[in-house]
Amino acid sequence: MKTVDIFGYSFSAIKLRKLRAALTILGVVIGIAAIVALLSITQGLQATITTQLQKGLSTNTLIVTPGQSALAQATSGSSGSGAGGQGFNLGGSRASSGFNLYVNYTQVIDALSPEIDGSFAVIERSGYVDADGINSSVTIYGVNFAQYAQQYSKTFVAASGTIPLNPTDNETVVGTLVNNPGQNSTLLFKAGDDVGIVWTNGTTLPVVNETYTAQVSAVLQKIGGFGVGGPSDSGVYIPLSQAESFFGTDQCSMIIVQLKSSNNATVTDVSEDITNYFGGQVSVISATAVLSLLSTVFGTIQLFLGGIAAISLLVAGIAIMNIMIVSLIERTREIGILKALGMKSRTVLNIFLGESVIIGVIGSFVGIALGWILANITAKLLASGAFGGNGFRVTPLLTPEVFLGALGFGIGVSVIFALYPAWRASKLKPVEALRYE
Amino acid sequence: MPTLVEAVNLTKTYMLGKVPVEALRGVNLKVEAGDFISILGPSGSGKSTMLNLIGALDKPTSGTLLIDGVDISKLNDNQLADLRRRIGFVFQFFNLIPRLTAKDNVELSMSIADMNRAERGKRASELLETVGLKDRVNHKPAELSGGQQQRVAIARALANNPKFLLLDEPTGNIDSKTANEILSLIKKLNVEHNVSIIMVTHDQHLAREAKRVVQMFDGQITSEVVNQE
């Protein structure tokens, strides 16, 4: 029997029992929709985070922080000292080894390798900005404006005002959330205004609020949620020298190293040089390592979520098997007739499998469409802040791999669970099947 | 005349639960092309078993059965299926596929035999015209009378140009007036279209319409009558 005729016959059998077929298909639709929705949301999330990270971390940059960070341990793979328990901490959970980085270490680092183009220090503290009595919580960064602007040329960009490359001590640059926390038309201050910068000094007893007045030279463009190592929307930037005197220290939080090349060998070599020079007391993070860890983490999340969704598809598969066994019993006589007319057992098998392919194809396509719609609705809700926060922009991503995978999985499950009923149908003896009432 | 069916010392034993039942006990029969033979017998005489064997639906326990020159006990399932395409089966209960129209039912046996769509559509229409159902082509079995359904079944049986028609109580489920019409149709096919007919029945009146009447009893052929016309 020709394939087109087999499918035609299978389809006529499905059409006869529309409600039953629709319910069977619905099972596949739900399973596939769950898989597609979950995967396209997580893949969209991964793409968003990766893009944001790539803005903050250029590939020819290393970030040196004191202590061993969880990330450095997890990505180096060599230390093996319980990396799993510490989680994902980009800033580096500083081990209390007593080792500190100092601003002038940049000179040492610059001399370590000819591949190093330059390095600069960042001092980081939590603090407040006081604008006409309204305090908002911020992170204060002490940086060299010129180097910082060169390094983060895509994100350390003024939306209003001008970033001074040679600032005086009381000039400052702020992230967009600092002067406009609600991201609406209400501005706490504008470029050119004076604000108070406050830091709670916990090194003295009693604790003292250190404060000085700075003039806002520029407000940054919106950056987004994940400016790791780079500029942040809730950051306040002050000149490095001012930070040293204001915080009373030349100890820095991180040193950012620019390389002449971004190839993997250079990144690895220089990372090792720096780590070895400091006797393993620093961690060196590269964009490559962060991105590869990120893709591992997301791979695991996707496998987990996809696995849960796949279980619902298995349930659909069992329903298909159940329905087909009922259907084959009802159609015993029909199978006898077909065999008496000269149909081969294999063709009977193919007719039943053909029905499952039709169910799988319809279920998968409808499921993919529904999953895509659900993913977009979820993304809209996320963006509107329905799940809390200021709203979080994710563009769902339906990759060809997910599309084809969902299609293949939907059809595959339908066919696999139809194998047994189809095989039983094909094995019916014509004499007995014809006698069946 | 080529021989269509040749049974030599044919036996068939099957198990009814744990009890062996000897349905056929040494049957010898020869059917030649152009024949119109009826196998007559009460229930339990073995005529249904004979029908299943001649229809290549089942294999004999011993003896040989040649259908169109082929020994069916040597065939596997696929070869049996192929052989069945050369036999035109007509059942007592019509056995049409309920969801298909008359025309689609006739086409089904041709599509099983791999005939292409255009050819089988044309042939199905011609066959339905031959059996007198030209204006019922697109009706489903439930919309047809018993006699009409049996005509569709006969058209379906003829679709693949079979070596012979094998009829199982063809008028057992329809009223006597319609039964006569069906009988005339069968006779016409035999005489005008030279279709060989093997008919299994317990109805003596019907059986006597055939050229040869074979009487079965207790799994054996007890007598044979040749009608002179």
C-alpha cells in the first residue's frame, strides 16, 4: 500500500472519533507547550544575561579580586576544594585569608607580562546619596574616569552632562537609577546639581557617617541588570584619589587588567601569571570563564525544567497507548476485513503508527505554537513587573534546536507508545479477527 | 481449463479450548476456471473451515491445497496476503468499512494492491455501475440497504480482477426478493463476464442455482451433483 494511501486511511480513522482524537492530541499539546515555553524563556534569559555580561566584560579583560572566589574555583577546575557548595558569586566571596589588593599593585601587574596593555584599580563601598534630604542606597566606586571610560566605552556613556576625563575631586558621575529610581519623569536631581555622598565608616568606634558634597557631572545611559565588573545603574562614580582619601584607604576591591589580545592562550597565560605572582591569593576572572560557567549553569537549568516538562509528555504517551489499545479492540473486525482483502501485517502496523504520527505532528505543532504564546505572555508579565521588581526584560528565544527537538520528541513519544498496540493489531489472525463481534 | 483450486486429502484440526476438533477429514476437491460451484452443508459440516482455507485466511493441518497453482501451506504470512488479493471475498455480513463511502470501499481493495489513485477511481465507478449502484456511489454503508451493501461488497471483491469470487452465505442476511436479485447478479457475472464462483451456503435452494453442488457433512464431501442446463 502506498504511503499516501496509508496516511489517508489512518486519517479517516482519526476523523471518525474526533473528540477522542482531540483529547489524545491535547495531551501531546500540553507536554510540548510546557517544554517549549520553559526552554524558550530560559534560553531568552540566558541570551539576555549573556549580552549584558558581554557589555560589562570585554573578552580582552581580566578582573583580579582578592581571595579565591567561588567562580574562580568553579571554572579553574584544578583546586577542587568544594567548589559546588559556594554557589555562583561573580564578585568573589572573599576568603578570609587576610590578603588585600592595593591600588599601587597595578604597577606590579603591568610589569608581569608584555601581553598586558594596562590595568587600573576600583575601590568599592556601599553608601548613600543625599539629594535634598532624600537618601538613596547606592554603591560608590572610586575609579580613574579616563581609563574607566576607555574600558567600558559602551556602558560608561553619559545620557546627560559630560563625563570629565580629568575630574576635580568633587565631581561625580551617577547611574540612571540613582537620580531616577522609579524610571519615570520624577528626577531626584539633574546633571549639574550638588548631592551629598555618604559612607558609613565602620572601621572606627563609634560608627561615623562620612560625607562630602559633590557636583554631578553626568548621568549615565541605562545599562541593564547585569553589569558585572563594569558600570551599574545604581553606581556612583568618584575619582580614585578622592575615594582613597574619603574612604581612608588605598586598599582596592578589584583591579581590571586590559590585555593586548583576547585569544584564549593569552587570557589563560596572563591569568596564571597573575595568580602565581600573588601566590594563589587572588582570583582572576575572565569573560570567557564567566560565559562558559553561565552556559553550564543554564544548561543544567534547562535540562531540569525540560525534564519536568518531558514527564507530562510521557503521561500523554501513556494516554495514546491506552486509547490505541481500546481502538484496536474496537476495530478487530475491521483489521480482519483488511487482511482478508490482502493487506499485509506490516501495512496494518503502519496504519496504526500512521495514526500516532498524525497525532504527534498535530500535537507538536499546536504545542510549539501554544508554548511560544505562553513564553511571550510570561515575558510580558515579567517586563511589566507582575512578578515583583522593576520589571525585567526577557525576549523568549525559540531556537531551531528547540523547535526541531520538540517536534521530534512529540512525534517520537507518540510513535513509541503506539508501537505495542500497532504490533498487536498487526499480529491479529484474519480468521479470528473476522469472527470477532 | 486451468485449475483454480485443487484440494487433496485436506484435513484441518483446531483446538476448541483444550478439545481438538477435526473440522476437515480428508477433503478432495477440484475447481476449474469458469466454474460456478456451491459447497452446501449444515453448520458444523466444515464448510466455513473450507471457506477459510480456500480464501487463504488459514492453513491446512495436512494434505495439500493448491490455489491458482500455489501450495498455500508453503507460504508465509506476506505471501498469503498477496495471494488473497487474487481472491474476491464476499461475506455474509458484507463487512464494508462503515466510515468509507461505497466508492471508497471499492477503492480500498485496489489501494491495498498498490493501484494508483486515478486508475482505481475510474475502475470503482465502472464496477459500481456493473453491480447496479451507479447512483449510490457516495453513500456510506449505513445509508444503503442490505442488498445494496452486498452489491458494494461484490464490486469490491471484483476490483482486483480476482481468479474467482468466494462467497460466504451471500444472501444469508437479506430478504428473499433482494436475494434473488443478488443471485441473478452472481449468475450474470459467471455467464457474461466469465467470473469463476465458489459459494458456501447452507441454503439448498440457493446452492442448487450453481452448476456444481458439493454436499459436505462431518468434515467430508459426501456427494456431488452437476446441474445440466
